[in-house]
Amino acid sequence: MLELLGLPPEASAHAAEIDRVIVLLHWLMAVLAAGWGAFFLYTLVRFRRGANPVARREGITAGWSTYVEAAVVLSEVVILVFFSIPAYSARVTGFPNAMEATEVRVVAEQFAWNVHYPGADRTFGRTDIRLVSSENPIGLDRKDPAAADDVVSVNQFNIPLGRPVIVHLTSKDVIHSFGLPQMRVKQDAIPGMVHDLWFTPTRTGDWEIVCSQLCGLGHYRMRGFYSVQAPEAFTAWLREAATP
Amino acid sequence: MPTFFRRYIFSLDHKVIGVQYALTSLVFLLFGFTLMLLMRWQLAYPGQPLPFIGGLFGVANAPGGVMLPEFYNQLGAMHGTVMVFLGVVPLAVGGFGNYVMPLQIGASDMAFPKLNMASYWLYFLGGVTMLASFVLPGGAANSGWTAYPPLSYFATIGQTVWLGGMLFLILSSLLGSVNFITTIVQLRAPGLTWFRLPFFVWGQLVTAFLLLLAFPALQAAALLQAMDRIFGTSFFMPSGLVYGGKVVAGAGGGNPLLWQHLFWFLAHPEVYVLILPAMGIVVEIMTANTRKPIWGYRLMVGSAIFLGFMSFLVWAHHMFLTGMGTSISTFFQTTTMIISIPSVIILSALFLSLYGGSIRFNTPMLFALAFLPMFGIGGLTGLPLGLASSDIALHDTYYVIGHFHYVVAPGTIFALFAGVYYWYPKVTGRLMNETLGKIHFAGSFVFINGIFMPMFIQGLAGMNRRLYDGGAQYAHVKDVLHWNTFMSWSAWGLGLFQLFFIVNVFLSLRTGKPAGSNPWQATTLDWAATSSPPLAHGNFASAPVVHRGPYDYSVPGTREDFIPQHVEHADGEAR
Amino acid sequence: MELEIPYTVEERPDTGLTNARLAIWLFLASEVMLFGSLFSAYVLLRSGSEFWPRQADYVNIPLATLNTIVLITSSVTIVMAWASLKLQQFRSYRLYMGLTVLAGLGFLILKGVEYGQKFEHHYYPATNNFLGMYFVLTGLHIAHVIGGLVVNLYLLGPGARMWKTAPAQFTGRVEAAGLYWHFVDLVWIFLFPVLYLL
Ligand code: HEM
Ligand SMILES: [Cu+2]
Ligand SMILES: [Cu+2]
């Protein structure tokens, strides 16, 4: 079923959990569609006026339909309780220890993704909206010592393989949505709020960040890139980016 | 003598008002559909000039015939708005509800004929306001039909006009729903007890309650957004925004999610407003054309009421990705699964009703039958969107568009077509042409699936909605991109086949077979106790009294295979 | 020829309602949802904001208290007006309805004074979200008061002619107007503590 659905490749640790819910639900749909469909076609043929000139008022009297309904409800309950709720709550709780993770801030704006790395000191430099300019899209205060080794990258999000990533997500102007299809990550970037999300990439590769919320005229081209790199490659990239 | 104006323009008669609603909303449906046909060009052939008509839209919208993102976003927002608020609901409720419901309950008119007229004209005004916004500088609203702030805050003046138009529509719907409920509760014919009501009337009743209680939330939201846009308040505007490189002035401190809560508090029940009247229509047509009652009538009524009630408790499943914690998301996932149960029950009951019937495949029945699997697909594909975990992957993709269009287009719209074919003889005294009707059905059925089925494929692959170039930029969807042309040609094909419908509507006025009062041999009062068309004044020659349930078809021991609701019980008749 | 709609005057036996009474209740249910939505918006904005102004700095509590009394009085008088009709005392109906209208006008005047004070201090809806909500909620309430006032004036003046021709229907109308007026009063009783005292 998974191949049939044609979802993007799974490239994060939790992707399979999410896909499992999708797959199970589509099995449920397939079974129901087949059952209902067969019944529907049968009745249309069997009970057409030509074949059944006089209707039977009572219609169906067998009680099996109740069992079918109960079975549908039961499958939904199982998928909800044992698959969906755990999969979702693992996304919004159970954050890894920041020391073991790669931490970044992502600030969305019309129509770009700004990625802010804290650098070697693991501390984000201060930001201030009054410092925002075209060279300094997130308004980073370079005078803050913590900001000295910070890296700000526009539309390019690099992450190391196999380590959890924590993203603090927000927006400067309107609502955007930070979508990483291959990671099964999507989260609205809402101005005035910071939302955290986390995931662990399990495959290297170069993919795209997809804006998933109508954010204006350039929404369709609000595309960023993200690369899952081998840890050494990532460290090298970050070091180079930090040197002015 | 009533003047021409009183009789046709400012009529107080529910039948005339119903027809006014129906015609106006059909025009709006065509208009909303045309907007989409334009968009489908840009999706299939991004950046290429629109053929033939490209020059008509002016340099602000389509210089050299090439549609700009500005225009695309207007078309998208207005397609959604027009279809939902000016097309489907006014046709299903204002049109069918107004015309049929009083007849089915044996009433001589609505409880408040003047309010009824006011509803229609407020609706008309709302529609004109929405249409007029296209000619404003910057054009119509372009922030989606959902109008999320802050995007809608920064939008052009068209957004303010959109809010004004919504205000008219909300007032219209408020007057209408008060009138509908009062009429159903108070004006039922003697003997027409609650469980003798045709299911159509139940559908209208639950719908009216949803409109009555859910729309005020949008009214409040629209008021607050208008304040933000006109008086510079910051209800939906947080502090510290930088827009277009400049710090946004204003007090700040607002919350953009507040809008979403209020909006979806309306817009989720609105989905059931779109679907319940359609189910009502389908039940009427199915019972008449299977010659047997509906399976589990009381169960269906109970499910419809429960559905209406639950629809107030699921709104935030549209907001799973706005940063919801475990407990709130669990609550809304659970309520969403609960609300799927009555929907499954209703759909199963409709399927089961076919069993044992004697099915006549006329045009209204074909459309009604097609409703079942189409609504089934729409409903089932809602499940992955209603669970927060799978929604992470599918939110804002074409899967969503596919899901709700299966509910509202091949679902509700087909039911509405079925209703037009079914009640046309009541309104005009003549049947619509069956051959044209069947061609219309076959073409529509094929092409509409051609549009919407590939949306699931695209959505699963991760193609997003509301993309001006149909996703052409993105590498991960390049394998499913080619569907865009297929879907667009399907859409234009669908458009072509609507000509058969339009021609049929006009042609049959003159040339249709005279229908007689009850061409479908139906049992409900609208057919059984009136002429076609019904008496202009007061509907019924003599006030009907009801003696039985709505669907006494094929009662054993009787000569005819149907007994109208107002016929008394005979000896020998099985009860 | 006007169509005869049943149950405009007499109650339908099985529901125990006249059309107008049911309709006004339904309308009020919708209104409850409208004000309820705005109240929820207020609560959400206030609880979600880092900085909420001290409301007492902006409002005039004595004036609003006086207004509360005025409005509650008018609720009593409109009941008296309706009761008078029930007792067939048209003259005292006039008196009580007149008092109701006067109280409504008084409320509006006091409210106008209050608004004037706000503008004098350059307090506008855009000043902060408290004032924004204050103006939206009280403004919408004022619109409802005006609506009620117009209806009451009509029932006092030209509308009262119906007492001669169809007294039962007229009493029904006064009853409906009274229900509405109570609702307007009730909304104020919510607004007063929320905007002035909390
Ligand atoms: C049968 C003809 C229809 C076609 C071909 C069609 C097609 C589409 C397409 C392709 C979109 C997505 C556009 C985009 O994301 O850029 C869309 C959006 C939408 N459609 Fe339809 N649709 C049809 C009928 C309807 C009906 C009957 C309704 C409602 C009752 C409806 C309501 C909507 C809404 C609410 C949206 C979302 C608009 C937005 O993004 O703000 N559509 N439609
Ligand atoms: Cu964006
Ligand atoms: Cu976007």
C-alpha cells in the first residue's frame, strides 16, 4: 500500500509512524470501498425495475450491517488510540535534550526562509526587529557576544544526519508553514508566536522546503532548500559559514 | 391584483422566492465555476497566455493574456467564496428549501413572508457586493476564502468589501434560518408529527439550526477584522511585525489564531450545511425511485441531529498545525472520529435502502445514485485529514482539495442537479428532457472524476494547494505534475457538458412533456396534494391533513405501489 | 389579499408557541452566539497578551453604574407595559412604555457622554486591544439598544393603533419586544463587570 500511495521518501525517524497511520486508513478505505461498491453494484443490477418489478417494502432485514458499522468504528478507534495519538504526541512532546540536538531558529518572511544557527557557543545572539534590513533579515544584533559565531542562512537549511534537530519556528509578517515533505514535518510559522518542532533525519539528501500556507503573491515560489549531510560535512559547512 | 413587481420581483410567495434563489444561485455557481476554468489554464500551462480571452482581463490582471499571481489569488479566493456562500448554500437552502419545504409540510407559505423576501434581497446584495469587488483597484479579495490575518490585513481594499459582502450574507442567512425553523415547527399540517416529516425537511431543519448558531461566530470575526482594517485595531495583529522591510505600526498584542478559531467555528458546521440538504434531496429521490421507504428512517434522523450537534465540536481539526499540544489535538481528533460515525451510518443506510427496491434509472435518480459513492469517497478521505498525525503529511496539499470537492462537487452538486431534474416538473409543470439529462449525467460523471481523482495522487505526493504555477517549481512533485493538464482538460470537458443542462432547462420550459401533478408517483405532500405548479396563492386547494409516514411505498395489500401521506388508512392495508 | 398565516396570534396547541415568540427566541439564541463569540475573543486576547492595560484607568465606573441602573429599570417598566396590556389597561401601557423609551434614551445619552470622555483623552479603538474590545462590545450593544428603541417607539406611537383592531396580536408584539429588551439588558449586565470591574 505504501508504494501505491506514492508518498515522498521517508527520511526521518518518525516518518514511518506517520505513514503507518496513512496506510492503515487507506486500507480501511479500500476495504469499505470494495464492500460498499460491490453491494452497490449488486443492488443496482439485481433490483433494477426490469429484474424486480415489485419492491419489497421491508428491504434488508439481516442484522449484519450493524456489525459492519461496529467494525468500522472499532477500526477507527484502534487507529486513533494506538497509532495516531501516540504519533502526534511524540511530535509535540518528548523533545530531545538540546545538548544532543542541532538547534536552529527558522524565521519565515515573504517569501524566504531564514535559518539561524547559534554557532559553536550554542547560544542564539539577540535579535531586534529594529535592526532588520536587507542584509540582516532577522535583525541579529552583531554587538551581542553570543551573536559572534551565529550563522544566518537564507533558503538553505543544512542539518547533520542521525542527530535530532530542534527548530524554533516563527514568522516576521504573515502566516507561513514550514514543510519538509521527506521528513514528514509541517508546522505553521505564526507571527508573534514561536513553535518548536523536532525530528531526526535518517537519510542524506537534498530536498526542498515547501511553504504550506497561502502567504501572498509569492507563495508559490516560497521554496527553500534543505540538505541532510554527513556530520563531518555539516560541521565543515557550518565552520565555513561562520567565518566572515 | 398584485403588480408585476409584487409578483415577480418583490414577491412574498415562498415559491417565487425559491425560484429567485435558485436562478440566482445557479448563475453564481456557473460564475464560480468559470473562475476555476480560468485558473485551470494557469495550472496546466503556467505562464502561457490564456487563449482567445486573455486580452479581456486588462494589464492589472493578465498582461499579454498571461495571468498574474495577483489575479490567480483573487480567482482562488473568490471561487471558494462564491461556490460556498453564493452558490451551493443559497441553492440548497434558499432554493430547494424555500420552494419544497413548505409544500412538504402542507403549509400555505413561510411563517414570515416579508422576512423571506428580505433574506433573498440581502443575499442578492451580498452577491453583488462580492462581484463588484473585482473592479476595485487591486481587485477582489485574494487571501483565500479563509481570509487568514495577518495576510488579509495587508490585502487590498477588496478584502474590506469581501467583509461587507459577508455581513449581508450572514444577515440574510440569519433571517432565513429563523424563518425556516419557525415554519417547520409551527406550520406543519395537522397529523404531520415529527417522525412523519420527510427526511428532506429534517435536513433543512438541522441546517437551519447550524446556520443560526454558527454564523454569528463569523459575524463577530468579520466585525473584528473590519475593525483591524478600517480603524487600525490589532485584534489579529501581534506586536513586532516586519512587513515588506518596515516595522508595522499599531498597538499590537493581538492573536492571528483568534480569527482561525472563529472562522472555523462557522466553517466546519458550514460543511454540514452544504451536505445535509443534499442528503435530504437524495432521500426523496431514492425513495420515489426505488418504490420503497428509506432504511432506518429514525436512525437517519437521529444521525442527522447528532451530526449537527457534533459539528460544533470539531472545528479545530482544521488547525492541527498551528501548534497544538497533545491534549487539545487528542480532543479534536477524537471528536472528529466520533462525527464520522453518524456520517457512516447515513451513508450505509442509503446504500442499504436500495436493497429490495424496484429501481427506476431516470435522470434525477442517476444523479442521486452517483451521490452515494462520490460522497463516500469524500467522507472517507476526510479520515486522514481528521487525524492530527496523518494531517502533518497531508495538510494544505491537493489531498485536501480532492477530499472536500468529492463532498461538495460530485457529492452536493450532483444532489442539487438531481433536485433540479426532480422538482422541475413541480415548478414548471413539464418534465425535463431525459435524453439530454442522461448525456449531462454521463459526461459530468466521467469528467468530474477526471478532475478530482488525480488530486489525491498529487496530494499524497506532496503537491500543495493554492500554488499559482500548480507546483511546477518543486522537484518532489515532478512525477505527478503531468496530471495538471489532464485535470484541466477534464474541467473544460465538464464545462462543455453543462451546456446540455442549460439548454435542457430552457428547452423543456416549452417542449417538455406535461408532467401532471405527480409524475414520480411520490407520497410526500409536495407531489401528492398539489398541482404542478402549485396554486399561486396558498399552495393547496384544500388544507391537507396527514395520516401516515412519509414513505408509504409498496405497502402490501394495496393496489397502487404508493399511498400519499394525506390518504387515510384503508381496511386491508398492512400497517 | 394577504395570506392568512396560522399561529401569528393564537398558540399552536402542540408546541404552545406563537410564531413570533418562537422566532424571537431563535433570534436571541443567535445573538447569544454573536456576543458569546465576542466575549470569547475578549477572553482570549486578554489571557493571551503579555501586557493588558489596567482597565480601570480608561473607564468611568460611576457613570456606567448609573447606566446599569437605568437599563435595569427599563427592563422592569417594559414588563409592566406588557402586564398592563394583559390587564387591558392601555393607558398604563402608554405610561410604562414611555418610561422604557425614556430610559433607553437616557442610557444612550450617558453612553454618549462616556464616549465623549474617551475621545477627549484621545482614547480610540486603535489605542490598545482593551479599548478596541471596549468600543466593539459597547458599540454593538449600543446598536442593539438603538434597534430596541426604534421598535419600542413604534409600539408606543403608530404601532399602538393595532390595540384597537387586534389586541392579542399587539400584546404578542409587545411581549416579543420585551424579550428582546431583556436580552439587551442582559448583555449589558455581562459587559459591565467584564469591561469596568475586572
Ligand atoms: C465542479 C467544479 C469545481 C472545480 C473544477 C473546482 C476546482 C478547484 C480547485 C482546483 C481548487 C484549488 C485551487 C488552488 O488551490 O489554487 C479549488 C478550491 C476551492 N474550491 Fe473548488 N472546484 C469546483 C467546485 C467547487 C464547489 C462546488 C465548491 C463549494 C461548495 C468549491 C469550493 C472550493 C473552495 C472553498 C476552495 C478553496 C479556495 C481557497 O483556496 O481559498 N469548489 N476548487
Ligand atoms: Cu510562505
Ligand atoms: Cu506561503
